[in-house]
Amino acid sequence: MPKQSEEMLMDLWMSLLLVWITCVPCVSMTPIIGQSKSTQTGGSTAVASGLGEGQRLLSRAKRGWVWNQMFVLEEFSGPDPILVGRLHTDLDVGSKNIKYVLAGEGAGTIFAINELTGDIHAMKRLDREEKAEYTLTAQVVNADTDEPLEPPSEFIIKVQDINDNPPQFIEGPYRASVPEMSPVGTPVTRVTATDADDPVYGNSAKLVYSILEGQPYFSVDPNSATIKIALHGMDREMREEYLVVIQAKDMGGHMGGLSGTTTVTITLTDINDNPPKFSKSLYEFIIPEDLPTGKMGGKVKANDRDIGENAKSTYSVIEGNDQGVFEIVTDPQTQEGLLRLKKPLDYESKRAYTLKVEATNVRFEPSSGGPFKDTATVKIVVEDADEPPVFSKPMYSLEVNENAPINTVIGTVNARDPDSTGSSVRYFIDRHTDLERQFNINVDDGKITLAKPLDRETDMWHNITVTATEVRNHSQISRAIVAIRVMDINDNAPEFATEYEAFLCENGKPGFTSLFSTQVIQTVSAVDKDDPIQGHYFDYRLVPEMLNNPNFTIKNNQDNSISVLAKHDTFRRQKQEMYFLPIIVTDNGNPPMSSTNTLTIRVCGCSKDGIVQSCNVEAYVLPIGLSMGALIAILACIILLLVIVVLFVTLRRHKNEPLIIKDDEDVRENIIRYDDEGGGEEDTEAFDIATLQNPDGINGYLPRKDIKPDLQFMPRAGQHSGPNGVDVDEFINVRLHEADNDPTAPPYDSIQIYGYEGRGSIAGSLSSLETASSDSDQNYDYLREWGPRFRRLGELYSVGESDRET
């Protein structure tokens, strides 16, 4: 048998022995239900179940039962139910008329009682971790009538614990971290195990912790389960992660205890304990002199074994950069030092540089005394390159008068070749900046001259770009901006600021300010396109012929404006509707410029408040209360009504006008207007007139009746009838033949419609035109009753009938 099994069996026997020792006093002290016959207060006498029959221990007690706790061992799985305890009362003297009744938690299922003896047995295997105690009620009743002989009383059965649950780490597995190089004894983390056994009874839940895996790096406190550093100088760069196995064992760690384990993954976090280190101590770069500023000329790299923020470094140039030609910055992605050009290089002035660069950690540990550093040497060789010409100034500012003559020299630009060879330079103007070609430049000396006259009032500034090109290498081009300012001369006369039109009320008083018996009509100001240095000053005066006019005068306001004044208030529109006042405006230029401007003054009708209402003479003679706008609206309505009436009459006339003007005696008119029947049953082509007119000649020529024919036929000769009457049959046949073959015949000739109605129609003919060849008799007198339009037709048919009779 294994040693662990022997220990468990030994522990089980010791637990059973302890339970037996505990239960024996409990059973012997179990109260006996009953009443004392020698007392009148109803006290009860208890006899311990462990005494013999002849030995009784009498004691006074209040009515009711006094119980001690009963115990039963958990996980007991013997062949028979385990005896928990026994109940007895002094009423039980051997008679068969009493029985014991058990009620409460588990009564009848987990616990059973012998009705006769009062023995209580546990019928099932109990687990203290599921339920630690049961509360039950015992009572003695009459076996025959079930009447209670004693009041019921409660008692408790407690489940006795055994060590049947191992410790468990509920939150495992664990992860923890600790800084590298931590001193011995530094706490890392704490793990906790739980045991479901009873922590009060025995050592079943008393846990002791130990480390099974992870020495000699870590240790664990046996009682608090705190994991600590056990080895000095643990370096993350050597090993970053450790796996530790912790064991928890109950029974205080003694033999026979149950145990459980968990794992703890411990990661060493980084501290800045490694300095940056350049991959080499000397770097060499060749940089062309035409490298643009801001561009990179080389890279350096300092490696750091740390990670994260502890591995970040900054670079700086500490020696050899007195003129500030270079700078070095850190690439945040690669942690490289980028050597960039801060100022242009010049091969002719300096051909080599020796720099000393330094890499410094961004973060440092306070205990280290300062940040970690490392240095390296960088040698730079400047490579000669063909450089473009260099202007003496990046920008030139020139001035020229706007009246300067053509070919006037405005200024000069200068550029040179910085190379040692010193190539000649030629100058040109970028015509994209001088589209009107107003300037020229001498290609050899850079003199800029005027090509066209300038006007400051059109363009005050001209910005052109001048290029300089080497003679031997036209690809080397440099540019400079030349700003040319056009200086002003007094070449523009002043004029009114706007086209003034003044209004004067004919009553003269409302709406105007009077000043010394005069009225202010309009305030006038002037503008001048020129821009003199001393500013503008304008002089206003009336033309000489208007100086003594009786109507208007002007007054200087001392602010480059004047007020136009009316000398009286007797202006009338019937007398004069409009006045023109010419005013001369002169500036203070050298020489002075002047212009004559005319102010238009209208005499208007005003309201009592001085508001202008009308300025036309025609409006004055209108009826009172009718304005020009109302008159126009009335006139427009009248014209619209007349147009509507004309359109209506025209449409009515077109509607009543017949399609063809024919003589009242024309037979075709009557047929057209009254009997349009279509083509009969065989007309399947939607009113095919050609088929109706001549079905036997369908393969021949069929004229188009819906368009005007190109060929014009002569007018048909009329068929003259004899003096004694008309042969209707011959008349109809001739007309039918002409209609079938005449392309000029109109499509609305209704005789064609009745020429053919189909063969074999069961409906018969509705026309009376075929009666000439018919043997049937018919009376045509009814045609005379149809009115005057059918009277002529009736006479024709009557004549034909009379001819046949003769």
C-alpha cells in the first residue's frame, strides 16, 4: 500500500475514534422525554440512554426538552446506516402505545428514527461542504391516536468534517512582473489558495505554501504565499521570463495532507541599465556641395540593449560644427541619427569637415548618477559640383517714372559663377513674368531697360524674374526677382467721384437746409487717379459764363468737397425741368491738371415732408390721385382684353368656314356633309380609298390623295347634258372614272367613297347611286321632303326614272 494511502487511512481512523468519543457523552446526555409524577409543575425527568434500566437519574426541569448537539461523520459509507443518537422519554416504560416522530431538515430522507426505540440513523452519505448542519424537531405521540404526549422540541445534527478537499488556487495561473536587478527579498506577487474543509475543526484547512519550481531565482513565504526575489543581479537582457510552480498543502503541511499547485509566470521589466553604443567609432561620408539644405547627408546609429523608452537616444554634434553647417536629428522609428545640411556647402571655401557626435539616453535611472552616453567621429568630404550662377541679391527693387522714354535704363542685376573656373554669365527675362514685354535686359551686363511706356494708374508694380545662365553649361540656371515700381507723375485730371444728379423740390423749403437764404442742393467731391506724395487738394470753380447765373452757386467745404447751393426757391417744372451746372476741378500737381464736370439738377415735385415723388412734367397734368404706374397698368389691361377678343373672333371664323367653297347645286357637297360611311366589310386597311374606288385595278397606278401631286393637270372639261335632261348613269360613270385617274382630285371627294362597298356583302348597299343599273323600283319623292339641299338630287333621279319608262 502506498505511503500516502496509509496516511489517509490512519487519519480516517483517528477521525472516527474522535467522533465516537464525542458521540458517547452526547448519547448518554440525551434528555428523556417525560413528566415527573411527584411534582405538580409539570417538570420532566431525564435518564441518560447509556445507564442501565434499574439506574435512574432524576432531575427537575421545565416542561419541554433540553437537547445537546448530535454529530455525524461526513463521507461515511459503511454497509449499514450510521447511528447518530437515541431519544428516550420517561413515558416510555415498555408500553407499546407511544412512538417517536422526527420532522425538519432531512427527516425521512437523510435521517430516519425508530418509532419504538427513538434511534436516529443517517441513511445517506453526507458532505459537510454541501451542508454543515441540520435542524430537526422530535416529538412523542400516542401510537394509536397520534395525539402528542409532549410538546415538540428542536435539536441540531452537525456534520463532522474530514479532510476530503484539497487546496485550490481559484485565480491561477498567475502572471507577475518585477524590475530587473531588484535586490533579494523584493516582493513579486502573492498567490492565494482556498480549502473547502472546516477551518475551525482540526488542520484540514490549515495551508502551508512551498515552491516546487523556480529556485534559486525566487522563494515563497510558507504562510503568506508571497513570492520574493531570491537571487541577486537578475538581468533582463540575459533572461526575461521565468516559470514558478507554487504548492499549497493542508494539514499544516504534515504527512497525509492534500495539496494543490499553480503556476506563476514572472517577467523581468526593463530598467535603463545599458548605455547606447555606436556600431563603429568612425563614420565617413562624401557629400556633394550642391546638396540642398535640409537634405540628409548620412546616418549614424547607436544601439541600446534596453527596450522602450530606455532605449531611446538623442544625437548632437559636440565638436567641429562651429559654423553651424550641419545638424543631426533622431529618427523616431529607427532611432538613427540623421546628419542633415543646415547651410549650403562650398567646395571652393572648405572641402572637408570632422565632427564629433554624441548619443545620449533620453531617460536615466537616478541611482546611475546621470544619463548614459557614447561618442563617435564623423568625417565629411565635400565633393565639387558645377554650381549655377549666384546673384548678388536674392531680390532687386528698382524704380522708374511712368513718363520715362523707351530704352531708359531702370537698373542692373549682377550674378557670378561660384566655381573655380569662373564661367561667363548671360542674363534673360522670364517672359512668363513679362507677358506684355515691357522690359528688356542686356544679356551680357544685366542692364534692364524700358521697352514700352508705363502707366502707374494701370500697374503700379511690375514683378519680373531674371535668369542667369552659365555660357558653358546652359543647364545651370539661377533666378532672381526684380520688383519695379512705377513712380507717379501728374498726368491725370481730377473728376467727379461719381455721376451726380441732384434733385430740387419746386417749392424749395421741405427737405433742404437753408443757409443765408440759399438752399444746399448737392455735396460734390472729386477723385484723381494720380498719387502725389503730399496728397490731393482740389480747387472747384464754376465756368466763367456761369459765375453770374441767378440760380446756383458753390461753397468750398475745406475737405476737398463743395456744396451746390440754390439761390432762390421759386423753381417750377413748367418753366424749366432740368438745369446743367458745369464745374471746373483742378488738382495741386505740377503742372496742375483740371477737368470740367457737369452737374445735372432736376426740379421735382415733393411731398409735404420733402420726399421726391415725381420729376416729369407730364406727371404734373395727371388727374389727382392717379399716378403714372396706375395709368400704365390700366393701359396694359385694356390691350390684353383687346387681344383676347380678336383671338376669340378669329377662332370662331375659322371654325365656321367650310373646307371647300362649292356651289349649292354641286351634288358632291351633299354627300360629303351627310353620309360618310367608310369602306364596308372589306375595308381592312383603315379607309383605303384607292381600293374602294377601283378594286379591279389595284395592280395598276394608285394615286396618292394625301399629298399634293407634282404633276399639274389641266382643268377637266365639263360634261354637257342634252337639253331634255341628264343621263344619271353616264354622269356618275364619267365622274367616277375621272376621280379614279385624276391625281389632282381632293381626297375628300365623297363620290369615291361610294364607288365600291365590297363584294358579296350581306348588308346590301345603302346608296341610291347604284339604282341606275338596278332592276328594282324605288320612289325618290321622299328626297324632296329632306329640304332644299336634296331637292336637286330628287329631280335628277326622277328624270332618270321617267327616261326608263319611255
